[in-house]
Amino acid sequence: MELFVGIDVSKYFFDVCCGVDGKVSHFDYNQQAVAECVKMLERVEPTLVVLESTGGYELQLALAVQDSGLPVVIVNPSRVRSFGRACGKIAKTDKIDARTIAWYASALRPQVRGRINRKMCKLKALTARRRQLVDMRTAERNRLDHVFEKAIRRSVEAVVKTIEREIGKVESAMAEHIDDDPQLREKVIKMRTVPAIGEVTASMIVSELPEIGSLNRRQIASLVGVAPMNRDSGLMRGKRTTGGGRKEVRTRLFMPTLVAIQHNPVIRKFYRRLLKNGKAKMTAVVACMRKLLTIINFMLAKNEEWKPNSA
């Protein structure tokens, strides 16, 4: 008999529902409770264990379940919420959420796409930390435009210098981490042969988009949210839009795409052709982002470096 387990994770607690109509068990989130939960799951031998992505809180528990040999999937929480609303689940508590996740797992059976990679988790955390520091530096630099008191200006400049030192440390840790993994290093080296793709962007792509190189062009575009979506109904033909997917990847690819439009001959030619055909500039930029992404995906799938003549 198949058994699907849903786990709702928060910072200090997690709730486990074994089966759609099963009992919900409440645990404190610590190493001992995680070990107890894994033993309980090993006894019931579930078909699939599903957790929501909760900003990283889910990783310790998911890795522990994975290490026990049980199939585990981390899913997008917005999909679970939409599923719950579609099924009439309006109320929200931790127990209800755990039961809804189990119901979602039973109904939709999300696919296990491979093992959660600890090295990738660390690289993703380093990438996120660099992004946080860059945002902090930008905020402090913006304050300088409105600071006239010398003492305050010196304070802001000192904070900026400190943040820049920390950014350098994080970037060194990212480079060291990538160098220690031959597969990651090979991917980054190949991506850096593409005009407009630097070390930081390549590191972001391999950490935020580990599926790169393993999907076809339509799948990778849809995953990132740069594939045009139809909005048709009856005789009405709506305007095609993009969205969904991994917003962070789209945001971080925007500036490299602008650089590619200026310095990458393939992307520049593609952009100019779109403008000549009457496309709006922002529509053309998004299309260039999609093309840049699919080129990188093709290169990694074929284990090749940048070849402008065949792109």
C-alpha cells in the first residue's frame, strides 16, 4: 500500500503527516528530533516524502531523510497553497499544512529528480550571501548622496569598505568551493567562454540552476520563467507574457544580457533583428535572455565551449 508523507517545516518546529488521513506528529527542530523523525519514517517505509521549500530551513531534515535511503522531494510552496485552495482548504495551521502537503504528494506525485547535493547547497548559500552583501553595499552607497556631515560620511564609507572586504572573502570562498569540485569547475569554465558571462554569473547559474545542461531548450526556458505563455480564450488572443519560474535567476541574468547585447555578436545580431521586426525593447531583451540561456544549456549538454558560428 502506498504511503505519502507531508512535512511542514518552520524555524523551530516541524509537523509530519503520514498519509492523507494519517496522524500528524509534532517535533521540535533539533538534531535529536530529526533523528527520531527519520526512524519513524523508516518504520512506515513511505512511497515519497515531500517538504516545502522554506528558505533553507528544510535542508537539514531533507538531507537526513535522504541519507536514510528514503525518496524525498522539496517542492515550491506556492504550488501546495494553490492545490490546497483548489481543494477547499482555506484554514491554515501547521498540522493542516502538513496534511495538505501529504495530499498534494498523493495526488500529483512530484518526481524525485536526483539526490540533494550538499556541495550545491553550500555554493547556493555562498551565492545568496554575496547577493545580500552587494545589496547592503548599494544601500550604503545610496546614503552617501544625502550625507553632508563629515562624521556620518566617514561612518558610511567605513561600512562600505567593510562590506567590500566581506564580499571579497565570500567570492574567494565561492571560487575555492568550485575549484574543489571538478564537475562544477568544468561547467563554470565552459560558461565563461560565452561573451558577457563572468565568474560570478557562472557561479550563480550552477548554484541556482543545477538542471542546466540536462533539459531541452523549452524546459530550461520554462524553468527560469522566460518562455512566452499563451493567454487565449475562445476567439480572444491575448498578449504573450513571461513569468513564474526562478525569479532570482532572471533577475541576475538581466545585466549579463544587456552586456551580451553590446558585446556578444550572436545576441547583438538577434536583438537588432527583433527591433527591426517591430518588437518592443524590453520584449527583445527578454528574448535575448532566453536565447543566451538556451545557448548555455546547449553548450553544457554537448560538453562544448562557446562557438559563435554554430550558436
